[in-house]
Amino acid sequence: MKEKNALAILGSPHMNGTTAAMLELAIRRAEKVGYTVTKINLYEKELSFCTGCRACMDTQICIQKDDLQEIAALLKRCRLVILAAPVYWANVPAPVKNLFDRLLGTAMEETSTFPKPRLRGRNYMLLTSCNTPFPFSWIFGQSRGAFRSMDEFFKTAGMKPIGKVVCANAGNQKGLPKQIAKKIEKTIRPCVFCG
């Protein structure tokens, strides 16, 4: 994990939507500060649903053979994960939640007390968009709910957040608002990744 690798994950079915635009800007910025970025679109991956067998707690990877093995390998090699997922019912879309379920044993080890993280030394950035206008998107928990779900996975895995950006009222936006673009660019800066 010595190289500056980043994994950019699109968890939206809309390749040309607001969430995808946020991710593309974050990718360009990460490349500008020296990252080699690999992008994946969860909606193009073959990912079976988690069966709850919990075999991954021993194997550290899901025993179902599909595209999860590729994603887990990329996750283990990266220093930064950028996850972009829209808000669906104050949460993440089903493919993103399924990814978290399938990565259980990759992300953590069970102990008699608290889970032991398996992905320490990595950072993560969260991007989301929702149709609810601000401040109602926050007051009523729309974007907050999605962030809570994403944070739970990454923090349990031992990863550290570098920033979160939400684009509210996305359905009425024409292009990515300048203030959102500035927030994304400000979050990904060289000094965050020193060392």
C-alpha cells in the first residue's frame, strides 16, 4: 500500500447525473495531487446478495465468486476511497449497501468486545446528492442518513474520513454548482495525504 492508489466507487445508476459529476471532479483532483485512480461503477458489476453465512469472518473475503474479489483487492491496495452514492430514502442505494454487506470479513474481525478493523491506514471521502432542497435535506435526515450508513462501514473498517460533500436539490441543478465543486477540490489536497 506504499503507492498512492485511490479507489473511486460510483454507487449511482445515472452515469451522467450529479453524483457521477461529483465523483469525476474528485477523481480529477486526486490525480492532480498524485494519485493513481481506479474507478468502478457498482451498477456494472456482478455482485450477488450477501447470504449471511459469515464465512468471510474467517476467510477475510466473501466466499461467493463474483466481482467482489476484484473490489476487495482494490480496496486492500488503496490509500484513499472516494465513494459517491445518491440518497435513496435517507440511505444509500441497494448496490452500495450490498457492497458493505459483502465486505464484512474484509473490513473487520469479530472479537468478544468490539470489532477489530482490518483496513487501517486508509482514508475515505464521501459524496452524495439528493433532490431535497437544503436545509430540509439535512433537517429531515435525508443526506445525514446516507452519510451515517457510509460512515458506519468505513469507520468500523478503521478508515479515516477526509471529508463529506452533499449536493442538495440535485434534481433542479443544471450542472454541478460552483460551491460544491470548490468543496470537493478543497477536500482533496496534497497536505491531507502526507506521509
